[in-house]
Amino acid sequence: MGLPPQDQAASPTPTVESGGAAPVLSIEHLSRAFGGVLALDDVSFAIEQGEVHGLLGENGSGKSTLIKILAGYYAPEEQASLQVNGRPVRLPLAPGQARGLGISFVHQHLGLVPELNVLDNFIVGELAQGRATRPVSWSAEARRVRGILESFGLHLDPRATVGELSQVDRARLAIVRAVEEIKENLQGDGEARGLLVLDEPTVFLPREGIDQLFALVRDVVARHASVLFVSHDLDEVQAITDRVTVLRDGRLQGTVRTAETSGKALVAMIVGKDLEEFEAEPRGGSDRGQALVVRGLCGGGVEDLTFSIERGEILGITGLIGSGFEVIPYLLYGARQAEAGKVALGDDELEVSSLDPRRMLEGGVVLLPGDRQLLGSVGELTVGENLMLPVLSEYASVGVLHPRALRKVSKGLLSEYDVRPSNPEAIYHSLSGGNQQKALLAKWLQTDPSLVLVHEPTQGVDVGARQQIFAMFDRAAREGLAILCASSDYDQLARICDRVLVFGSGKIVAELRREDLTKNNIAERVYGAMSLNPQQPEDPNG
Amino acid sequence: MASDTVNSTLPEGSPPPYDPRGAGSGSAGESVRKALLTGVSRYGLIGVWAIVIVVFSILRPDTFPTTANLQNILGTQAVLLVLALALVAPLMAGDFDLSVAFVMAFSSIMVAKLNVDQHWPILVAMLAALVAAFLIGTVNGLLIVGLGIDSFIVTLGVGTLVFGFTEWISNAQTISGVSPHLVEWVLTNRILGISMSFWYGLLLCFILWFLFQYTPLGRRFLFVGFNRNVSRLTGLRVDRLRIGALISSSVIAAIAGILYVGSQGGVEPTAGQSFLLPAFAATYLGATTILPGRFNAWGTFVAVYFLVTGITGLQLLGVQNFVQNLFYGAALVIAVALPRIFNRRRASEEAAAGT
């Protein structure tokens, strides 16, 4: 597999800083299964004192499962063991137990209350702990908090409303609060060292904010605690971490020293080898006409985006989370308001600000959202009810539904799209993920659209259904349907797409055509997106 | 996940692995058990109702199981039935309407005032009350949907406002002497010995059942109530549907008000309050039967008459008046708690089964 050196992570060599002291955190044989599938498979690694340790991996690699086990949300399988500061800790951890051990978390959404001020947010944890009626001296607290923030180089007014702070200051506030929590919890335990877990803290930050954040992280590591830095952004991991642990498909790929490992080697560890070439026959030719032309689209982190999609084409869009690709289906459907830009749909030119789902549906555009539970369906209702919702008026005369016709048609659709059971009366959420998605595909394709916008179409879908969905896309494209597929599943994109646009920081940074479409090529462009930017895109104007 | 590896070992063109959930589930015994469970949850309330009837018939054989009592039970509580039915559409579409009881009192005062003091023809007075209710419903809708304020607080405020108006225009006095035509057509005319008001309520029940069950409108309300995002992304006019439901509840509440005035011949301004809780109790209890988990017209019908039967029986036993509130309150609490308990048990069973 050509892995970089130091593959065996269970017994890392001591780092320079720690001088042989016990690791802050040491995990061994950590596994966790969901419904028979291992989300984490025998993972072992250790975080030394005074290091920034990166945790890298794609979506679904097991990163978040690992964090959730530490946070006490999930229990690991039995054989796992955990040591904190060299002392064994019994698993599973209870929610909040890690805090008492000196492990604090800062999640992507920071856990701040934007309506309250800096002081309230800072001491909310202490207020939650103490006696409910203990009087609070607000001016003394304000002085204390200001002092703490200053000691980290943060010049914030404790009375400022958090919602009005910049993104970076909010992130730094959350980090300082977490560090203070660690210090408090470790008081009176001279030996123990703390651990700050940063779970994708930079996703919402502008570039220039990241440097400020990293300065704070270095300060924290130097003076207070080790840091576990969870990310899928390679550049950032290379910039801030001392060592990196990489997960793929729930398995440990290795723990390596960042300085000794190239970006290319890290990408190889993250995505693995191309296991197979995609099989679909090439589709169609030229002169099919444009299904959709997008000009100057702005909004949701996307800047001045221009691209088009032909009839009968499957266009993939991808990038890291936060690069903007994932909002595009929602912007184009009017599910989320865009700021500026125009779309041409057939002969109609529309301002994006005027887009709404109803209008797009009339224009033959449909959306299969990534979140089936919250945006795609009503799980408590039946499959038939979900399936037929968009076409009810076609099965009604003088405003009265024909239940028999509805039942017959929905039964037919369910067997055509191989939804099992093909029973329209079944409750939608009792179906497996794959069958749920096939039913939604049937729901929309029966309206005979000209453009399908999809987001992560095979997330939570079993292998067999995944193949079937690919085949359905392929068949629909051959019949002239245009499909825009936003996904971070490179394997999927390589299999089904005619063309893939790679996004970085809200812009297209590369365009890959059919002949270059392999899982690895896409991954390299995606992880290279940050470092390539803002240089020339790979294939300008394709 | 492991999917990638499985994928790669799958020979090309092989059929997809069979999804075990699709298989005809379980043994015959299990399907019988399932059918039984569905039956119990669907018709359980009717069963309890029957038991209540039997128990009271045994305890009070002379006064309870009589035609006169049946006619009385059905005839006198039609106002509550109509008011409870008014709540079905907005609750289905996911919004509270606490103003219905006040709108009901307002429209009955309006009819009485316009007819008795202003000498308007009764039909014109009724029409005016319906128009006023339409406007109140529109205000509710615009505040809730247009400004995005919580329906609970909007309808509480608007309802209180309407109550204030009701007291104002009536000088907080009872108004009596409403057109005998109305009284005739609501109370004294009977079919099968039951007042017309019952038959109007039954007719409304039919109409709503048909609308909710056999038109696209009903399905749309259902989806809007369960998930507004899904509805919007499927092209439903979510805002219009919600406003429409709130207007319909006000207008139906006004119909309840007209029936109220007709069955009493007059009206006191505080008439509305005592109806609010029973109406909610009935709609929520109704959502546990016939179509469990969904607010529905026939369920509401069953629930109203179940509650009324219970209270009438208790009164015949000589129990004091406060028992009404005990009964309605308990029914509402049980109606909202029961499905939760049921669902939790089902969820834990599913988890145990490893699905």
C-alpha cells in the first residue's frame, strides 16, 4: 500500500517535548459497530504531552464516532481500553465524564449562545455547576474574564454580544473557555495534563482568521494542554500539527510525523487506492443543448460561479466541506436564498433571487436533498403518501382523489424502482436507507423532469441499492435527463459522472473530464484545492 | 465504510444483495399480533366508549340506557363537536388555534346583538358573523405565517382581544330573544328525535372527513403539519395552506357560535371559555383513534361523544359538577401521553430486534 513510515501507531516514540512522560490520552483497540457495520475497527493511538495531534479522514471514516465515544455519546465495543495521563479509565465514558478528566471539546458550531454576551457565555458552565441561588458579582466576574481573555491575547469586551463578534473571535472565545475549563478540572492534580479537542474548528473561518486561530492553538499547547485537531483539511493539518493519525473506513491507516510526511502520502492514506475502474459505457455526444446555464452565482459561500450542464450529462461537483459545492443544489432550487446571479433554464433566464421550489418544479427541476429525514420525506407517513405528494392533482378529478388509481400507480412505481417492500402502505421510515432513496427517486422521476439536482445520493445506502441508483441515474441520463450531483464520495463521482468540478473556497479550482475521472484524481484535486488556490485551475474554461 | 470492500468483491452484473427488510416479514403469529395491535389502537377508544356505556347502563338502568338520554347526549353537545372539528385543520397543518372558543362566543353575541337589538334579519346577522370570523382567521394567519410568530401566543392574544370585544359590544350582559326561526332550525326541529344541531355537526364531520381523506388538500395539510421543509421543497404553497387552515378554524368556530345561540335562544358573553379545553381534549383524543397519529374528523367525533357520555353518566350518578373538568383534563393528558408511551415501547422493541 506504500504507506509512509511509522505505520504502527500503538507504541509511538516519545516526542521531543514530552521527554518520555505518559501520553495525555492513549486509546487501544477501539471499535464500534452500528447495525453490524464497523464504524471504528480496532483503532489505537496516543496523544503525547505538548503536541498538536491531527486526526484526518474522509466523511464516514470514523472520526466523528471516535470523538463521540470520547464525549460519552457512544459506548465502544468491549475490548477497548483508554488511558488518560497514564491512568486507566473505565469505558464507556458517561456523557460529560471526559470533562472531569481534563478533556474539553470545541465543536464546529462552538456551543456559544449568540444572543448572550461574552461574560454570560464564558461563565455559563460555572453557573450550571454551582448552587442556583449563589449571588453573582457581575463586575468582579467581568474583570476576571477580561483578565483571562487578555492572557491569551484576546481583547474582547466581556459585555459585547457574542453574535456581533467576528467568526474568528467567536472561535477563539470558545477555545479559551475550553482551556479554562480544563485548568479548573485539573486543579490540585499537579501530574495531570489536559487535552483540548478541536472538532473541525476552521470550517466556517475565513482564511485570515485561521492564522489567528493557529496562533492561539500554539499558545495553548505551549502553556496548557495537548490538542487533538480533527479536520479533513490537509493544509491546515500540515500547518499546525506535530503528528497525524489517519483513519479510513473505520480503520487506522497509521500515525505519522507531519514534518516527515508529504501531502501526497497523506492523501494516499486518506483515500486509499482506486479499487476499480468505473464501468458505465460512455454516454451521448455533443450538440445535446444546455439544460441549465448558471452565471455569476453568489451566496452560501459560493462566489461568482459560472458553469453549465448539458442535457443527458451527469455533472459532479465536489470539494471539502465548506468549499461551497454542497450548497449549490439548494441555491439553484431556491431552497436556500442566493445573493446574486442568473440561471438560464431552457429559454427562460431567471434571477436567482427570484427562484423558489415551486417555480423550479414547474420548469422541470427537482431536488433530492442529502438529508432524507429532514428535507426529503416525512418518515411517519406512508411510502405511498410520500411518493405521490408532488403529483396528487394528476390523480384527482373535480378536486376528488382516486384512491384506487393512486394505489395502483404507486405500487407500479415502487416495483419499477425496486423499492422493497413495494407496499405503498408501509411507513416510510421502516424502509432501509437504500429503499428510502429509491422511493424518493421514483417520487421525482415520475414527474418527468429535465434536470435533477442531487446531494449525496448514496449516503446511508447499502451497496446493492447504491449500484441500482447508479444504474437509474445512468438510464435517466441516456434518456436526456441532466443530473447535477453534489457529493464528497469520489468513488461515486468517478463512476457516474461525465465531468466533475472541484471546488475550493467557493470557486471552481479544477475541472476533470471523463478520461481523467478516477477516485484518486478527484481526491488529489480536492485536497490540492487549498494549496493550488489561487493559482490557475487545471483546465480553465474546459 | 465496509461497503467499498464488499463492493469490489461483488462480480460485475450480479444482482444486488437482497434486502432482508423487504422480505415478507415475520411468521403468521406475528402478523396476527400486528393486526390485533393495529385494531386495538384504531378502535380502542370506541371499545372504551362501549365499556363506559355498559357500566353506566348497569349502574343506572332506569335513566342511562334510554332513548331520551341518547337524544339528549347527541343533541346538546353538537356545539362542542363543531368547535372540536374547527381545530382539526390547523392542528393537522401544525398550528394551534386557541382563539376558536372566543371566536365562537363573539359570533354568537354578534348574531344575537344584530338580530335582537339592531333588528337585522337572522340570515344577514349570521352572514355578518361568518364574515367577521373570516377576518379574525385572516389576522391570525397573517401574524403567524406572515410574521412568523408562534401560533400559540398569537391565537391566545387575538382570542383575548376578541373576548374583550365580545364583552364590550354586549356590555357584559346576556342577550336573549333571538329569532325563533333560528331556534327552530337548530333546536326544536328534530330528526329521529334528535335536534338538528347534531345533524349539522354530523354533516360537517362528513364534509371534513371527505376533504381530508379524498382530496389533495387533506394530504397537503398533513405534510405541512409534519414537515414544512419537505412540503416546500415538494412545491406545496405552505404559507397559503397554513393561513387557509386558520381561516377555516375561525369560520367553523363561528358556525359553532351560531348553533350555540340557536340552541340557547340567547347568549352570555363568557360562553366561550368553558368550551376551549374540552374542544382541545376531544381533537387530541380523536387523534388517537380511527387514524391513530393523525388529527381526523371521525376520531374527533368519537372522542367528543365518548367524553360527553362519560360526563352525562357521572352526573346521573349524582357526582358534582367539577367532575367535568377532571374528566376533560384527564382525557387531554392521556391523549397526549398515550401515543408517546406507545411509541417509546415500539422504539425500544425495534432497537432490541436490531433493526
